[in-house]
Amino acid sequence: MNSPSHEEISRRAYQLWHEYGSPADRDLEIWLNAERQLTAKAAADAPAAPTPAEPAVDSVSEPHLAPALPDQAASQAFLQKQTARAPQIAHHTGPHAKPPVTGKPLHDRPHSS
């Protein structure tokens, strides 16, 4: 099965985004929906592969393939990746830096008399 390219998914997601009324907070949902639609379409369009009577098992020449993730796990993985790649913002709750010492007094006159 040939999976859809990033550009194909992007175009379909853009179409769905317009169909849904251009919402600002449903980007991931629309993207995953477009990906599911295109993957299902590709699977339906693909010719049926002939099934062999006895599957050949050759662990030496065939690499181990990881099982496909369910939709929920895939969307969670996508969100984690997106969060990890987000720009890191410095927290401003720590102590403030002291101003550099210039060597001259801060006031012209002494405070006490």
C-alpha cells in the first residue's frame, strides 16, 4: 500500500479546514482526519495482492517491522513530538540578576546626618 505524501495530506487538510469553517483550534484533528481519509482511499484503490497458500517466513532476510500504532496512540505520539519541538520559553520566576557595580556612589549626599 502506498501511503499519501505530506503534500497530499496538507492539501486535503486545507480543504477540510475550509469545509469546517476555518476553525483555529482543530488543526491536529483536521490533519489526522485528512490522513485517515487519504490512507483509506489509497487502500481501496490499491489492487488486491494475491495471498500465498503458505506464507514464507525468513527471519534472516526480512527486517523486523514494528506494528502499526492505533489512531489514539499515533495522535498522542504526534502531540508529544509537537510539544518537544516547540520553542522553549524561559521562566521568569527565578531570582533577578544584580546590576553591575559601576564604582561610583548611587547618591550625591549621605543618607544619614
